[in-house]
Amino acid sequence: MTVEERLEKVERELAAAKLRTRRLLIAAGLSLGLLALAWLTTGNTGPVLAQEAVETDSIIQAKRFVLVDDDGRTRAVLGMTDSGPKLSMLDENGVNRAVLAVTEVFSVLALLDENDKTRTALTVSKDGSQLDQYDESGKSRAQMVADKDGPRLLLADENGKIRTALGLDKNGPLLGLRDDNGISRVALGVSKDRIELNLIDENSKPRAQLRVTRDGPVLILADKNGNTIWQAP
């Protein structure tokens, strides 16, 4: 595979991982939201609420708890659901700020801002682990994945366009840089038998390529049509 093909594979895998995380967050967020709503509308009061609580040898066992502050505002909800344990923590304005959920399929930790927007999400499943960072408008700005295909990092601008891709596949490390139109402009790759740097113009035409192999270095310059105009050696 060429450096460009390897980078495209990394970006496709990251896009698929992002979609998986989004689905997991939606599933965890909705179930937690509905669960918290059910708890908050039961009419129970007190600093700690527990359902079917049993105390044995100083250990309190229960299916759900609600933690409130001195003013009676709910600040945390912990409970057991059909899919597993879930914890939701709220600020003084009743806004969800942290969610932790564990199921048979995945575990997820989401941190939210004061506007109830997810800013950081960490998920772990059988496919691997993933960390996503979002800005205040909800756009994904940074994504890191570690799975059987290796670690990958993706950085995006304020418009959500990918600008930097860093990966490590079975062949070696990769670095790709894109312009504000999403066009790949720099591709750098290292493998067992070569180091390769490609510089590409705004029309996706390769204009310069530098390779270093066991046979030595090669430099190739091309015109706007991608035709070689100079090469050394």
C-alpha cells in the first residue's frame, strides 16, 4: 500500500469508530436520562434515596440511590438497570455534567459542560478503547483510538474538517496533513524498507516525492498534471 492508501485506511477506520462511539453515547445518555427522570419524579425526599435497601454487616445494598445537596437539589443518581450500573452527576443547576455507564458490551465515561454538551467521551469495548473531544458547538475536534489495528489520532478544525491524521499500522507510523478544503497535502510514512514523503497540490496532484530505501534516496518533482519533470538520481 502507498502512504496515501494507508492514511485513507486510517481515516476510514477512525470514522467508523466515531460512529460506534456516537451510538454508544446516545444509548447510554438516553437510558440514563430516562432513569434519572423516573427517580426524580417518584416524590421521595431525603439526602439519600434507596430502593429495597438492605444493611448487612455495615454494608448497604440497594438498586438505586439519589444524592442531594443541602438545598434538596439532586446532584447524583446511581442505579442498576437491565444493561448494568449507571451513575449520573449534576451541577447546582440540575445540568448533567458527568455520566458513567457499564454494560455487557461497553463501558463509557462522558463529561459535559454547563450547556449539557458532551465535551469528552471515553469508551471501552471489545473493539478497543476510544477518546473523543468535542468543542462547545458539539463538533468533534480530536479523536484517539487504540485497537487491534494500532493507535490512531485524528484532529479536526472548527468546521469539523479533518486536518491532521496520525497513525501506527502494521507497516509503521503515518502522518497526514490536509488543507481547509479537506484535501491531503502532506503524507509521510515509515515502513520496514522505506521512508516516504509526498507533497501534494490543491488539485490532489503529487508535486514532490522523497523516498529513502535500501538502495538510497530518490527525489521526484512533477508538474501540475502529475508528470515527472525532474528526478534524482
